[in-house]
Amino acid sequence: MELLNLKSVSGGLTVHEDTPRRVIETALNELQEPVEAVSAAIGLPRSYLRLYLENRLPRALPARVRRRLASYLGVPESALR
């Protein structure tokens, strides 16, 4: 199963690196809140999560952002690593 984490996906990211984005997208769909509103609610610029999800910037979420976002979305922080 570890080999799956090394397989490339679009944008040069590995499957492992893309997993947090899928977790966030799923949680956002369940909450039915705009991504900009969630960014603002956790103290980030409104465009932060949109850039992370669509433009893949930053490549990985900083620890402080992971903690805030995990708490807001109700997901384990480890799912956002």
C-alpha cells in the first residue's frame, strides 16, 4: 500500500499529498459553507483555502492552519497532513 503514496497525480503531487485536499472538500460539501467563509472563520485571508484547494498553494498546510481547520471542520488533524 505504501507504493500508492508515491504514485504521481496531476500537478506533480503524490496521492498522499492530495488526500488532505479531498478531506477538506468533502467536509466543506457536508457543511455547505463557502470556502471563503471558512477561511475567514479560522482567521485566514478569504482566498487562502481556495488557493490551497485549486492552485495547490501552499503545497502542505502549516501546523497552526491544520489545527484550526481540523477543529472547524470536525476532522482529525492527522487527516490534514
